[in-house]
Amino acid sequence: MSWGRLLVLAVAQATCTAALAQDAAQVAADACPQAAEVGQRQLLGLWRAEFEGLAQGATLLFEPHPELTESVSGAINRDGERAQLAGDVDEGEFTLEESANGVNISAVWLGDVVEGSCGREIRGSWKAEGQPGQWLFVLRKQ
């Protein structure tokens, strides 16, 4: 084998190795994004909500929003009581609107993705429309 061919093979191997390393780094970043990097894709799926001071929790299901590409829609279930949901996360800030009748907002969720949780935990406050006070919540992806 000539030196020229050997050099071409060595350069090709180094290029492939560098590309594979870059792909592996991207997969690792996708697997555990920073809070500010969390987007719709990480929200999708089943979540469990626990409220400070309340015995009753809730189960939430987020699916892609049919009209807003970076948002989610879905439903919440509190022991058989259901409501519709729509929201998003932007640079780690979580906003979710809840509607008991599918028309009016009945509650608002505001929170932050927990740094180091890989987008699997959100903490914040939940406030029902027309009710005094708010409840602290923790959302954890199931």
C-alpha cells in the first residue's frame, strides 16, 4: 500500500471517529438536557403531580398540541375528575393552562424545570381560578 493511500485511510478514519464522537455527545445531551434546553419533546408522556399540603395528587398526559408545534395539550385526571390542558416550556419556564369545561381557564400552572433532572421534574405553583392562594406542586415524569 502506498503512503498516499495510507494517509487517505488515516484521515478518513480520524474524520469518522470525530463524527461518531460528535454524534455520541449529541445523544448524551439529548438524553439529559439542561433545564433551559427542555422543550416539547421532553414534556410528552405521562406525569404525576403532587401538591404540598394536599393528599390528592393528579396524573397528567401531554401530547403534541394539534396547532402549536412547540406546545403540548392533554388531560389531567384527579381521581376520575378530568380537565383539558395546554401549555409549553420555554428556556426552562413551564406554563400550563387547565380547563374544566374545555373553554375557560380554570387553573394555571407556573413552574421551572429542575436543573439536573434531565427534564423529568418541574416545580412551581398551581392556582385555581377564583380561589384564594395557590398550591406548590412537583411534577415528575413517569
